[in-house]
Amino acid sequence: MPSKEEVLLLEICECGAKNVAQAIEIFQNTSLPFKKSKKLVTECNKNCCRGALEKLNDMVTFGRFDYDEIAHLIHLRHDRMARLLEGLKSDD
């Protein structure tokens, strides 16, 4: 499993180019509801990283962070994207 420092440096959303540490800081420093604070992180309306961001927001709210779970959710999203790209390439 990656270390806490490695997880904090992982990019949580490609759209906003924010890492986990930046997302935590944004969630900690806003009183906006999740939907609006998510836009501060992602800078878009897409749902590509919603699962990881929802879990991270919950962790900020409750003050307990599970960095392994965050890394797992980010890697799951990357795996899904890689499979989708492979599927598109094999259709050619």
C-alpha cells in the first residue's frame, strides 16, 4: 500500500488537476454542500471522480482519513478508464 505522503500527492481528478491534499484543504475550508465544494476541486460538472471525492468529503467531515481507501478508489477509476480505452481500441 502507498504511504500517506504518496496518497496525498495522487491526482484525485484530472479535470481540476488537484491532488488529494489540495482536495482535503478545499473541503476543510468551505462550508458549501458537497455538490458545490466538489466543483471547487474538479472545476467541472462531470462525475468521473465523484466516488473518491464523496468518500474524501465524508472523511473530512468526520475527521478520520483512510488513505488506503482513497488510493484504492483512485486506482479503480484509472482501471475503469484503461479498460474503456482498450475496448475502444479493440473496436477499430
